[in-house]
Amino acid sequence: MFLSFSAQKTHTVIKGDNPYNISKKYGITIDELQKLNPKFKDGKLAIGDVLNVKLGTTAVAKNTSSQTGRIIIQPKQTIYGITKQYRISETDLRKLNPELEAHMKIGNEITLPLDSIKKYGGSEAVIATAKPAAVPVESVSANNTKTVIDSGNERSSSANSSSNQDEYATYTVEQGDTVFSIVNKFGVSIDELVALNPDLSKGLKAGMILRIKKLDAAYVKKSGDALSVVLMLPFGYSTNETQYRAMAIDFLTGAKLAIERNAAKGQKLDIKIVDSGNEASFKSSLTQINPNNTDLIIGPFFKSNVIDLLDFTKTQKIPVVAPFANSPELYNYSNLIIVETNDQTYSDKIVEEVKTVYSDQKIYIVADSKKENANYIKANLEKSVKNANVTIVNSANDIQLDQNMMTGQSAPVIAILASDNDTVGEAFSNRMIALSKEVQGMKAFSMYLVPSFDKKVDELSQASLTYLMDRKINTEGDFEKEILAAYKAKYCKIPGKYAVIGFDVVNDMLARENKKGEIFKQMNKVQTQLATKFEFVKSKTNGAYVNTGFRVIRLVP
């Protein structure tokens, strides 16, 4: 039996103090320290600041005996994980295990309260002890409360003790960051962050790489030497529909070329092609897939089908590649690879490009009928560019030169094309050419490549046109020449749009695979295939990988 009480006192900050070592000194968590001192919520402390601290619960012993038991350390078990599972503080855990770090190896034994083992224990073997634990308890009297200071070893944490197989989402600390701003940003507790990053005890420094959360385990292939790959393409033979058949066949021609090239290099592949039908009949096509013997699925094309497939494979976490679907609804799936670069990525790049040349010019944005991209660009320019004067117009003809109030002369403007419509793009090109003849210093930007840009390079260079592009072949490149020649030799024609996508997607994915099927361990590689740049980033912690790759083309006068 124990009688417990807590006391309130203060701590004056001295040189070298930070929230972590102060909380450790008084046996409380950083979260408790923050709650006791809300005015220091940003974590910035100055020498001389006075903090409220609550002494850790101090035990007056009537009986210092407590039955303990021992658990056997399992793979990937950590100090932090043990404290959470068995509802024990790290301070108490270290008192029961003075040489804790040395014992945190698979197969070693850790001492815990027997009641905790019985109540919260999992599959670990439990060895009951016959003698009570020797838990050090500070003696106290009514007139002399002694502060309990935990002097346990702070060199290690769950991050250091965990298996090398573990993978974490990381964050590089920037100037101005605080512990509190980071935990708020990522939605984790301070104690969780400190447990994964013991060096925080020495203070937060710009450039530090912090572990934020453990990621889901990477997929490893099921069995055999060959990589089992399924292509799900909407041929429509099963439903007697032809709407997407030409697209599917074109995609397959490029995919086959990529498969043959990788097989010729020695990659062992087992390829299965499934007719995914239409959106309504898709679920029936899933019966052709054995989720227990499939290592990679490329397709289907449509968002609703991708979600159905992800639900079908959620237990096995098979890597799924979506060639065309890109939606925030898909970002929660950690086994999904999204190939299509979204409009927000392009819009952000346009804002960045405009910021580098902006000098009080008026800005016009030519919008499409939805105006989503134009509104997004306008809002972000107004946030990031001082005194931005931004106007959204429906037609390139509405772009007008500015007038210098002092001289009355025409002044150049910045114009942005936020539509992928070829007709709108043609009109934009013509307007930029016309205005650049009237005044020097025009600056034109486009989220997309439109056909007129290739036809009018010299004229548009006078407007310093900068545009973003993906899925365009560099016909002067050696690799590109080789692939184009191989495709023509195989099919007696040049590849169509979907053949190019089929080659790029399949070739890129197969190039990331290793013999164990660990594709997710290779996702940090940036690769450009025949026409597409692949640069994948996590949409969120334990979320989907999304392609953010594109190329920037700048026409110089």
C-alpha cells in the first residue's frame, strides 16, 4: 500500500535549461510542464524565467513490497512502446531496470510490476518473481519534503532501441521552429516526439532531422523469385463496351515494351493482364486477382475503381499504382502510388516562378470555366507578393498593358495561363506576342504546355514565356531515341499518348523494384522516363505517394 501526495513549487531557468531536462528533473512530462506554464507555450525560455513545476508523486511507504515479473523483449519492442503498453512511466521503468539500455535486445528480460504484466501483457513470456522488487523510495517527513530527481540515463530512447527495419516519417528543423510548433504541425504529443528523438534533451537546432511517426512496414513480396505483377486495363470485352478500349490497348503496347526491356536485363516477372471492364462491373474483375500471391498492381484507371481495389487489398497492403486518378480522397492509403501530378503542384510552382521576377507589375490570370486554378494562384500570390494587383480574366484579349502614371507610357505586365484548353492557349500565345511587340519586359507563364508554344518559340521568347510540362518527349535524348526506335520496330508506328504513359509508368515502377518486391524503399529516387518525370513524395504521414515531378521550360529572348 502507498500513500501519495504532490507538491507545487517553482524553478528558475538557468543556462542550458530546456523543457525536456526541466521535466526530467522534476519527474513530470513535458505536456504537464506546458500545462503548468501556458505563457511559455512556444517553448522559448530565457535565463531567469520562473516556471511552475509539480513534484512527481512522492511515495510514503507503509509497505515497499510489490510483486514484479519479467517480460521477454520481442522484435521491434521499444522502451517507449513498453511504457505505453504496460502503463508505466519511463522513470519507474528505469528504477526497476537500472541498466535498461543494455537489456533492450531481443530475448532479454525486462522487470515490470506483475499486475501490469497480467493486465496489459500480450504474447510475451511472463516469468513471475518470488521476491518483491527493490524499488527505491525516498523517505519523507511531514516537515521536510525531499525533491525526487530522476537521474536515469537519458542517452537512449525507443528510437535508438527499435529495429533497423523500422521506417519513420522525418522532419528537418527550420529556423524559428519550436518543439511546440512541431508537435502542433504533426499532431503528435511532446512526449512521443521526445521518446523518438533523445537529442532534443540538448535543445532544438535548425537542421536537426527529427523522427515524427513510425511508418507502416514496407511491403515485401510473398514468395518465389518472380515478381507477380497485375495490369488492370479497361478493355471492356467482358461488358461488350468499347469506350476505353483504344486507350487500354495503346497503354498496353507501351507497357509491353517496358516489361520486355526489364525482363531482358534479368528481372524475373510474372505478368497478368485483367480486363477491368467499366466502373459498374469492376468489382467482378477483382475475382481474377489472388491477393496472397500478387506483388504489384498497375491500374485501374478510374478513381472509384482504385478505391475498390485498395479496399480489396487492404489486408495484404499490395502496392497499387494509379496511372490517372489523383484526388485527396486517395491520400490516406499508404500502399498507393499516384502517378498523375495534380494541378495544385503546378499552381504552387507558377506562384514561385512569378515571385522571382515580380517588381510591382500588374498580374493577369487567364482562367478556364471552373476558375479553380486561377483562384488558387491569385490567393497565393496575394499572400506571398507584397501589394500584388491580380486580376482574373476569361479571355487573353482582356490582358491590357499598364500605364505609367508619371510618364503616360505603357508598362509591361505579368500574364499567367491557368487553362489547358488548346484554343485558349492559342489566343494567349497571340496576345503575348502582340503585347511584347508594344513594350519590352513582358513576363508570361503557363501551367501547361499547349501546341502553339512549340510553333512560336522565337516570338514567345520575347515575352520570356515560362511553362511547365510533363509527358513530352525530348527527341534529342539518347534514351528517348532508343525507346522510340524500339517501339517503331515492334509496332511499325510512333507511340501514341497512352502508349507513352504505359511505357513510362511500367518502366518506372519496375526500375524501383528489387528482388524482395520492396518498391516503397526505392520511392525517393527521381527518374525521368520517355516523357514523364517521376518525383514521389508522401501526401501525409502513412499516406499515399504522389508524383510531384514536372519540367520547367524557360524561353529566353
